[in-house]
Amino acid sequence: MQVNFGMQEVNNQRIGIGIFARHLITELVQYPDLTCSGHAFLTWHTRPQSFSRFPFPTKISLIPARWMYSPHRSLLPVSMRRICRSSSDIYLYFNYKLPRARLDGKVISTIHDLIPLKTEMENQSVKADYLAYIRDAISRSDDILTVSECSKRDILTYFPISEERIHVIPNGVDFARFHTPFHPERLKEVRKKYHLPEKFILYFGSSRKHKNVTSVLKSYAKVQKAVRDSVKLVITNGSEPLRQLAGQLGIESDVRFTDAVDDRDKAAFYQLASIKLFVSLYEGFGIPVLEAMAAGTPVIASNVSALPEISGDAAWLVDPLDTDGIAFAVESVLADDALRQDMIQKGFLNAKAWSWRRAGEKLHACIMHLND
């Protein structure tokens, strides 16, 4: 069976879509009953040289077409078979943006979450584009993938689509990568590179509004000063408004803001942290929860959206807007070593259960069923 992957996001290692695409492509190309190829359109944000970083074992068609992903453009009277110069049984897209060309085969697209609709934190033009993309994907796809039961429920609530067309293919975690202990010298090197304190609570992620980093700062400000004196807060990718908020809360001397973290340093970051805070207002999945658990870092996460589903019994779940409750959870995990060890061991077991191999098997079964 000929499967052609849309690889637009495959090199974006900082977001879940890119991680999802890279790992599932790596799994699927190992199946002997699939003949895999890929395509990507060279837009304003995509350059040919970027694809040389991904060791894809077969042909990628790189097509100059900056207009191919305009959500309000009419479909063009040209087929993907002609564009890619080869035919495919199935076109598989790892996000919800389909090219404005005729897809002359069966189509699978992916809706990871409904953040712009569920959080109401995007402006109206962004929301309009998002809705146009999603409606187009649902109308032109034979099947839709999503990453959690929570996201599946949300899609069914917001859009007229039958449940049978939606397949949950969960994210996974590279357990060995995050779990394998680093040599002390390597940890020392990462600590020095990012000016990390000896003990710290970690927020690792973007500063988009739904990530709720303001609650991270406000909660930390409510932690007892004696605790803040010995355990600092580290925030990656901190924006200027977040830095200003730290100053307004009087905790600027206890908070470290880092620049973007090299993906090669991520696992060491987690292993150095005392706690991972992930109190988003909404997540379709939450890969950082599993990464931290695999690294042996206790996780305090939100009790909303997909996070309880992903965390199992291994995280301390909190109301993401209850800053007193978050502060209490932080103090409790830092003070109670037995609790910490229990969370760490449960975290290992939970992270192991979410493998990319299992996700690949589910996606392969979905592809074969669609082709029947």
C-alpha cells in the first residue's frame, strides 16, 4: 500500500505536532506492507535544508508553493498525484491543515486539540482561520486522528462528525531517552549553560496564554519564603509580561527565566528539576507530563482536559486557577520524601505505558482498516 505523509511540521521539535509526526513516521516506515513517501510545501516558513535533519528513509517531494495552505482559498484543479509525480492510496497528515489541491486517494488528517475554541484566548481572525482549517479537514478526510479521549469528546461536541471516523492515536514518550541517568559532568554542563540553581521547580514550555504560566508565578509567590530561599523557580521561554509579573509579585530574585532550551538538553533539564509544574487551562494531551515522569521528576498537573487521562495516578492534580492549592502541592511534595518517591515510581510505570511503538501499531491498524 502506498502511503504519502504530509511532512510540513516534521522538523518542529518544540511542539507536540512535530514530535507526533517524527515518531509515527519512524514507526510506520518499518512495516513491510506500507510503501512510504512524503511531501512538504516550501512556504514562507519552510526551507529545503531543514528536511535534511530528519533521517527519512525514502523520497520526500519538496514543492515550492507558498499559497498551498491558505485556509480561505478555493481548491485548485490540480491533483496531488500530479504535484508529487506519483500515486498514493492514502494521504496521511499529522495536523489539520490540508493542501488546497485535489487529494486523489483516501485521506487521514489529525486534530490534536481545540485550544482556540476551548480557551477563548485567540483573536477572532485566528479563530476564523482555525475553524476554516478544521471544517475543511473534516469534510475532506475519510478518517480523523486525535491524541486523547478528551480531544475526541471535544471534536464530537463542536463538529458534526460520526464517532466512527475519529481514531485515538495517543502520543508516546521515548522512555529510555528521558530515563537513562546522565553522567554528573553532563548535568553540571547543562546547569552551567542555563545558569540553573542547585534546586528548582521547573515550568518547561511556551508562554501561550492557555499554558497558564501566570498561575505558576502566583502560586510560587505563595510558597513559604523559607522554601523559596532554597528552591527556586525556572521558567523556559519566559516573555516580558511574565518577567514583569515576577517583579510585581516580589519574587524576581527567586525566578530564573531561560532562553529556548536545546532539544538535546531537555532530558537533563528534567533530571535536574525537583518538581515539574504543568498547570495548563487546556491540553489535548500533555507530552511534557510523560517526559518528566520518565526522567524521575514528580509532576503537579491540572485536573482538567486531557491531563488526568494522561497522568493516571502518578501526578498530583490541582485546579489550575487555585494558586493556594498549587502552592500547597508544591510545599507538600518538597517536604515529604516518601510522597516524592511514590510519585516517582508511579511516574515511571505510567510513562512506560505510553510508547510510540504502541501508537504506531494503532495507526497501522487504522490505515489497514481504511484501505479494506
